[in-house]
Amino acid sequence: MSWGIGIGIGWPNASASNQTQMVYFAIEAICGGIVFPGSTTQLVDSSIYQNGDFVDFDNGGGNNGRVILGEVVENPGDEIFNIYGTVYTSCPA
């Protein structure tokens, strides 16, 4: 039995249906109420994060915490927040 010819017929193109969209999010605020106008995330996968999410960041040198994500923006901001990990429902207590 030969499986070489036609094995892909009828199968969807997985690479076309599973493409990620990398975007920048504006930073709405850092938990605690600090606002950094013009700041954004690094490029992140929009299937993981979305507007209104609470996400941890770590910019090195002890500069870390949690931010609230704003709208998707076209370009990176003046200050970049390196977000990562789990999406939370609020600021830490």
C-alpha cells in the first residue's frame, strides 16, 4: 500500500489556520495607579493577551510589577514593558 501520493488532499493547511498575530498593547496603568503615557508592551501574541488584562512585567533591575493592558497600537511606545506569564483578573492585594 502506498501513502505517498495524495495524502494531503482534504487536510486543511495548518500553518494558515494557526497563524499568530503579534501586536503591541498600550499600557493603561501600572497596578497602584501609576500611568506612563506613550508606553507599550513588547510584541506579544494577541491570542494570549487582550485589552483589560492584568499581566506581570519585568524590565530588569528590580523594575517589575503588574500592568493593565490598554488598546492594541500600531507602533512601540517610548517605554517598553516586557510582559509575561499568566493573565490575572486584578492587581495584587
